[in-house]
Amino acid sequence: MESPIEEFKNVLAKVTDELERIELLQNYIWFNSDLYPDECRMLLQELRVLSTKNNYERGEAYADALQAYYGMHNLSNESFNAAALFEKAMDTFVRLGDLPGQSRMLNMLAYMNWWAGKYDLALEQAFKALKFAEQDPDKKDGLYWTKYALGVFHSDLKDYASSEKYFLDALAVDKEAQKPSVYFQARCNSGLGSVYIAMEKPDKALEHIRISRQGYQALRHEMGESRALNDLGVIERTKGNLEGAEKHLLEAFEIRNAAKFKQGMATTLIELGLLYVSMQRYQQANDFLARGLAIAEELDSKPKIYAAHQHLASLFKLTNKPWLALEHLEKFYEIKSAVVGEQVSNRLKNTQTQFATEKSEKEAEIHRLRNVELKKAYEEIEMKNKDILDSINYARRIQQAILPTDEQISKAFPSCFILYQPKDVVSGDFFWSSTKGDKHFIAAVDCTGHGVPGAFMSMIGSALLNEIVNEKNISAPAAILEALREGVIKALKQTGAEGENKDGMDISICVLEGNKLSFAAANNPLWVISNGLLKETKGDKQPIGIYSGMPKPFTDHTLQMNKGDSVFLFTDGYADQFGGPRGKKFKYKKLQELLVSISDRSMEEQKNILHSTIESWRGELEQVDDILIVGIRI
């Protein structure tokens, strides 16, 4: 029995009229490229040659569009701008008044923009394609493929009721045709299966995906079968059959990888990563999610990019790597916010204005869609605000977890206080402490920035200090800062190149051993109050990290302390706070005078006075920076 492609070639061989051959070629390739990509790519060469020879614009436009189709699906090694080719073909179809051609081009452009996260533009193009398809009474292919696309888009928007309706409508249109398409039935059942997975109806989903797989198997369509296998893997994971899920997903990836279908590869790699998190195979989860993220970034597929970042954040939270969790969580919200924020208002506007003059049945549908979109917009805004708040609160929990506890501090320094007042929920300032034998370490650190970026830097700093002191057993303050500088430069991949980030930190660190105090600092000083007199020991004028000057060794200072002396480490937030009757900075001199004036009070009283003083000074003005003061009485 002949294969469909051989059957077509035999029909084509009997056609001698070149214009008729062009029409046969363009329609056959358009509907079978996904089924027989290699064979159709060969037929495409003949289509282009014949169209150019006969100066047949419609054929040339389809040749451009089909070439773009291959590029869009990564079925060609050629390098070109697929969107530009689709738009070029679209211009030709508009000039020729070819509605089916316009509908097909808009459908393809809608897919490209959807994958890129441009939801507003994609929906606009899909609805326009639907309008053109409905105006063409003779051909139904544009109608059912556009309804299929809208089913996919609404599924991604989590409007599952509308998605289900579009998929069922598309199936109904196809079934009305004289010869229903086995391939299209398989695609639609696959879409319905995905919707029912999301609606947590696994049995119904399994029914449609099995129908889909049978159709693909009958057509010997490996790429289509990979879709079904991927969805079967997702279903098995949701049902708890993790080994079965792994088997199906690996089979799907093998097919997609062999065909170099990168959109599908990214999807399946991310699903495998999520599966391996569930299986507690964390290294494999990391590997697969990272590979999926790399392909998604190559394709600039923003929905896949932020999904990968979301799962990586969860993975690193589970594996106790909070700084990496925060990094990916921040990127997830940044990309997701950009996609959602960009499309909500535009999608509302398009839905409201573009189809307002349609027939009454359409107007009812548009009104329903508008209400869905308006409701969704409010939900998305509310969810976005909740997501951002959850993200920041999560970052706060991570940062609080790395700070020394009150018990740790009071055990090492029985008479002390820490005034810690972040500008935002999380802070770029942090304090750190450790004890090794008779040596008690404490540091006050001011990282570049505040808020989430500053908190990210603070986690790097805290992790490095723990490693330097507790694992490498480095105890001299200057040597600690040397190692910290080296670690920060390595962590941030700083080389000193022009335009590179210069993030880093200022720090003062003390080591108390008996009555001997060792001290070193990057930019920040140390203040000691003894018998009502304040003495300052300055740190080195260089930060931790890359900077424009020539780095030099840090300096150790050794001070002999007496009982009752007070030591103060601090960042610049307190002195730099604006306020008072003229809205000026508080300044260091005023802070020194305040500390001397209250030096006979208990450390707890000093903390309360410092807090109330700066709050009174600030008044109604915004806090400008994180505030950190550490006070220790010997």
C-alpha cells in the first residue's frame, strides 16, 4: 500500500499544467509539512521554482510562508527572519484579496508572538484570522485551525472553559467536512487532553490523549506522538505514577531531540525537571531545568523561561540554597510581570474595539469574552500583587534565616544591642557573628543597594563569611576581608572591564578574645567609647569587590579593651537619614554626640533611644536607606 506522500507524488506526476501543479503543491505542503517535513521541504523547492518561473505571486507567497514555517518550528538549518517572511506573504495575500491566505498568515504570526510572550498581539492576530476564515464560505481549514489556536491560547491564559469550547468547536467544523482530517482530530484531542489535565480531570484527559496518540500512530507521525507522550507523562505525574511519567517523558524527549524540535524540547525538559523534583532526584532536576531554560532563552519563549525559573527557585529552596532560590524567584517574577503587565490592557482594548460591530451572535460572544478578560485582568492584578508580596516575604524569611539568632549573639556578647531597621521588607545591610573557641566574631555589612537586590548580595556575603571563618579557619580580620573580597569578585564574575557591574559591600569586622579586640574594615570605621570619650579607628578606604582604584591589603588594628568600654559598628543609613526641621541629614557628628550622651545607659536603653531619635528626626519623610548599628559593652 502506497504512503500518502507517494500517493500525492503519483497524482502530481499526471498534472502537466504548471499553474495547477503550483496549486496542488502549495495546498499539499501547507497541510502536510508537520506530517512529512523532509518530503515536503523537497516539494517546496519545486513550488518556489515553478512560482518564480510563472511569475505566480500567490505561489511565491506560499513558498515564503512555508519556508518561514520550517524556520519557526526549527525544521530547517537556514537562518532567516520567519516573522518577516510571514509578513511579506501577508502583504501579497492582502494585495490579491486572498482571505484564506491572510487567515493562515495571521494564524502563524499569532503562534510566533504567543511563544514570545506577546499575548496581546497574538490574540489580536488570532481573532482577525478567525474573522477572515468566517468570511470564506468554501474552505473550512482556516476556521478550524484558528479555533484550535484560540483553544491553545485560552488554555495558556487559564480560561479553561473557553479553551474547551474552542477545541470542541474546531472538532465540530472538521467533522462537517466531507473527509475529516485524522491529523487535525489528533491535534484537537491532544489540546482537550491538556485542558482536562489543567482542570484536574485526569481520566477525561487520558481518554482524549489516547485518541490523539492512536491518530498520530495511524499516520506514523512521530512528532505528534511526542505531544501525546509528553501529556501522558504529565498525567502519570499528577496521578503519582512517577516511574511511568519518567518513561513517557523520556520517550517524548528522545523524539523531539532527534528532530531538533526546540519548542518541544524545552517543554519536555522542564516537565522532566519538575518530575525529578517530585522524585527527590535533585541533581537531575537541576540539569534538566537548566537545559530547558537554556533552550527557552535561545527561543526567547518567555512563558517557558519564567516556568523554568519558577521550578528552579522551588528546587533550590528544597536543597537549602536560598541565594540561588532568590535569584531564580526574582527572575521568574520579573519576566512573568513583564509578560502579564504588557498584555492585560492591550488585550482588553483589542477585545473591546476590534469586534464591536460584528453580528449579534458575535457581539454576545465578545461581550462574554470581554467580561472574562476584565475579570481575568482584575484577578491577574490581584495575583501579581500577591505574587510580588509573597516573593518579598519569602526573601525576608530567607534573609532572617541567615542572620544570627538573639541567642547566638547574647551568648558571645552578653551585653550588646543590634538596631536593625531595613528600608524595605528585606535589607542590603546585614550583621554576622560566629564563635571559634575563645574568639568571638561580629560584623556589620552594607551591601550595594537595598530591597531584594541588596538582600541577594547579603546572602552571598553571609555564606562567604561562614565559609572563610568556620570552614577555612581564617581568624585575622584583615585576612577575612581579603578572602571575602576574592570570594565576592569570583561570585559576581567581576573582571574590572568597563561597563561591568561594580556591586560589592562595605564592612567592619571585630574579633574579641578576652579583652583584646582585633578590627579591620572596608570603608567603615570603628567607634569605642571609654570613660565618656569617643575614639574612632578608621578602616581602609576601599570596598569589598572590584573598584576603580588599585586594591591594597586590608589593615589589622588591635585594641586593648577595659571593662565597661563600648564598641560600635554601623552602616551609613542612620547618619544619612534626612529629617529635622530643615530636612537635612542626621550626620555622623550628631550620632557620635548622641552615643556619648547615652553611654551610661544599658545597651537595651541605648537601642530604644537610638530608634526613637531617628524616627522623630525622620518624621513624615521616607527612610532613605537600611539602618544598622551594633553596640557591644565589654
